Amino acid sequence: MDFRDVETAEELVRNIWDVGVLFALQRQSPLRYSELGAELTAWSGRRPGDSALTRSLERLSRAHLITAEGSSRERPRYTITSAGAQRIERVRTVVNALRPTARKDQRPIASASTGTHVESMTRHTPIGPGHAHVPTQRSRPRRTSETVTTEAALRQSKTDDEPNSNGRTAPPPPSPIDTSVPHPARRYDYWLGGKDNFEADRASGDAVAQIYPAIRTTALENRRFLHRVVRFLAQEAGIRQFLDIGTGIPTSPNTHEIAQAIAPASRVVYVDNDPIVLTHARALLTGTGTGTTAYIDADVRDPARILDDPQLRSTLDLSQPVALLMVAVLHFIPEPLPAVQQLVQAMASGSYLAITHITKDLLPADIAASADDTNARSGVAAWFRGRDEFAALFDGLELVPPGIQPIAEWRDDRFDDRPSPSEAALYGAVARIP
């Protein structure tokens, strides 16, 4: 992996030295402090300051991405953890997706797990023992708002029907990423405190937060609702198949992690239409040895494409009960009922439908009055719906107690720190499909 590539992906990885440390330790562990400094110097062409390297090691240790061993009399030796190895693989994927159109002398970053040699740009030598680096004059790559091509990621991606090393189906090649336009998944990631977002997403998120400061609480509570729903469906309802539409950027614990912790053989299909989500899909495809996960690049507004997708058909058995999860996605559709009905009709009896949806009903009056204007200025079209409109999405189904509730109150056993409905203004409900 090339130092310039990581600089180009700085929007996502934020701290270059953190990535350099992880990359060095993935190639060779353990390494002492001085050895890490030498590796980073060879990689970047400049030596990191002691304070910068120390802070990086402290951050990575706190995040459990590396471990340190050694006596108090000597510098510790650092080793990458499995979580750290996963993190650097995600960065590799993102960097490949963000690279400009590949030149003839440039290959995509190879995965360490494949054993493939890592080749960088012609004028740069990959980091590693015995690799000297001769820095050349360069200018910092300029980030623009133009569409970022993903040719390198396309070449690295497997075909749709080719199983990966874990026996799971690889995701399809990603589409171009337009960073100049805010996207709901990336904006949601920003509200959750993630790093996989761009300036347009943050500007849109801040526009909403300026009028409705509780939006970050709302995003967190929506995520907690999903966790409770998946636990209920896996533990109490005995569901072993999950179709998560509008999954968003991976935020652990994800649906498959919760479901497979309860029932390791659970099968999960994720659906989203954002290329950044697709770029991270491989991070999702890490279920248990008996469980299965798959990813579909599709739009909730096209249910037929979702239902007919070969990956869905090879992963889920639609003649058996499935949990259909549509969490915080339907409010981005002007007329969601036809799509919901088509998906529900394809589910077997005993399946479940879970939905959350934004509403003005729970907002303070002054915020509700300006909600449409705020929505328009945010650059992401969304439609607020009242309780009756939300209830219509469950017509003909059997609502699971306690029925339609503000999301923070659906089967939540917190008492002291539960946010009020106005601080998490979404309706949520789960229903059984008869």
C-alpha cells in the first residue's frame, strides 16, 4: 500500500500513521518502537515524530487493534490483533475504490490473506523488511467532488457467483462513488460517529443537527432498536433467516453478528445501493462457520430485483420464515407501500416485518414546523409520516406487542437513561406475517 494512496483516502482513514502502523505489523509482527519508526520512514519517505507515533500506538492499543508486550525496562514489542487485521483489510478495500483510474503499471492492493505480493506505483517500493524507499518529488493529491472511479476495486472483486474463501458469495463490483452528493447511508454513518463519510454528507448532517440537535441520539436509538429486534426474532421467534434492506455502512454489531451469536447457522442477506457500503461489504461477509451472509447491490424501490437476485436465492429459502428488516429506509421513498406489499407477499407464513420511520408526531412543535424546510436544505429527500400512515405499512399483519411505539420504547428495559420520544422521533414496530 502506497503512502500517497493513504493520503488520498484521508477522508476515511483520518490518521495516516495509524494505518501505517497496522500495515507494518500485518506484514511483520512483533516489532519494537524503533523498528516501527524505520518501517514508517521507509513507507512514507519521512520519519514520524516521536509524539505522533506514540499517540498512534496509544490510540491503536485503546481500540484493541494492537497489543504491546515487554518488561518495564525496555520498549514493548507490538503485535497486530485480529481486529486490527480486519481494520487494515477494510482500509485496503477503500483505498482501492478511491484510487484514480488505474495505470498500466499499477495494480490494486492485494489482500494479505491471499499471499499475493503487494505492488505499489512505479516510483514507490512497498513497505516491509529489506525494502528501501527512495522518495521522489510529489505533490499532495487533490481531492475533488467529482465521481471517484473504482476500477482497481473492480479488478480485485470476484464475480457475483464465485464463493469467497469462507464459502460465502462475494459482492458484485461497485459503482462509481459520487462524493459531491450526500447519501443517506454515509450521513447516517456520520451521525453514528463513523469515518466513512464525505464533506457533502457531513454538511447535510450538520444542517439537520442545527435544527434538531437530537438527531445523533435518534440515529443511535434507531440502531439500538435494530439490535433489540434481531435479538427478539432470533431468541424468541426462532427466526434463522434475515433480509436486511437499507443496511448502511457496517457498524458493529451488525445484524449477522447478533443473529449468529444466538443461532450460528443464521443466514443473512444485506441490501443497499451505496457504493461505499458495497466497498465495505467484505467486512460483512465474515459470518460463523455454519452461518452465511451475502450482499446485494439493489434499491428498495425495485423489490423484484431484490427477490430475483441469485445471491438471495442461494442464501435464503423463501419457503421458510424470514425476518424482513426495513429500518430507517422507507422514509426515503415517496410511496413505500407498494414495495412493502410486494416484499411481504414473497415471504412465507411465520415471517416477520420490522420497520422504523421518521415522523413529525413526536417532534417538538417548533421543530416539526420547520422540518420540511430543514429536509429540503439537507440535500437528502425524505418524507415524514404520521402514525396512521405508518400503521398502513402493516395492514393485514399481526403486530407484536407492544405494537407501534417510539423506537426508544419498543421492548426497552432502560428506565433512567432512556431518551424521550422527542429525542428519537421515529416510530418502530414488528409484525408477524400470517
